[in-house]
Amino acid sequence: MLFARGEALNKLEDVLSDLMKGNVIIAHRSWKGQVVSIPLAEIKTRTVEKPTIEKVFLGAKESFVEDLDSNVGLFRRWIKDVNLTVTYFTAGERSKSKVALVYLRDVANPDWVKEISTNLKKIHIDRIVGHKDLMELIICRNQTVFPLYELTEVPVRVSTS
């Protein structure tokens, strides 16, 4: 790929979707129906700050933000492992929310990864508003008194779990 952040596309719906995100589309007749989509839009987000809900006494005092790419960057800063795998999905028919499944390939149960991936692909609602909506759609609703997932705003907690 000629552009570091570019992506080759060959479907019109993907091209239109990327245009709506603010990407630049480059086409050339020698590319045989493919185009390159390059993200240029810079969406302003808040900077990584100290956690406001969870107190951190030892270690880095930084929290996740609303920008998924920034959060994945925080994962990569704390987990420098070739097995760290990030798979992106799109959820929400209208909102087209970007969702990431992040796991360590050599640690995660492959059956669970497959099940969560399958559930993420099955999401057919208009929009995902927050993590609670997403978790309710992908977690199997067996009757249990134990929590099935944990929420945190602190990247260090995720990197050590």
C-alpha cells in the first residue's frame, strides 16, 4: 500500500461510506476498479486525562476517551506484544459505529473470540449509543449472579487483566 493509513476498496458502498467519514478517494484507471481511501478528517476529541471515576494511586494516571483509535493506541502503549490483536467491526445500520475487539491471540479462548466476532457481525439495529447497548447485544444472557464483563476507564487495568 502506497499510503500508510490508506485502504484499498472495490465496492461502491464502501467508497461512499468512506467519503461520508471524510476520507479522500484516489482512483487510477490502471488499478482495475480499485480505489484507495485515505482518512484525512481530523475529529477533535478530548485529550487523554486522569481518570475521574476510578482512582489510581500507583501507575499511570490516564483514562480512555471517546475516540476508539486513541484508546487502541493506549492499549498498544501498555501491551507491546505481537499477539495483541485488534479486529474492527461496524455496528449500527445508521450510526455505523466503529467497534474493536481487542485480545491477546495466544491467551484468548479461540471459541470465545469466534462467538463474540459472530455476535458483533449479527448486530442489526440503527445505532449503538454506548458500551451498555453493545454489551447487551453480544453477551449471552444466561441466568447468573456473577458479572459477565467489567467496565473500566483505566487502560492499565485492562492491560493487566
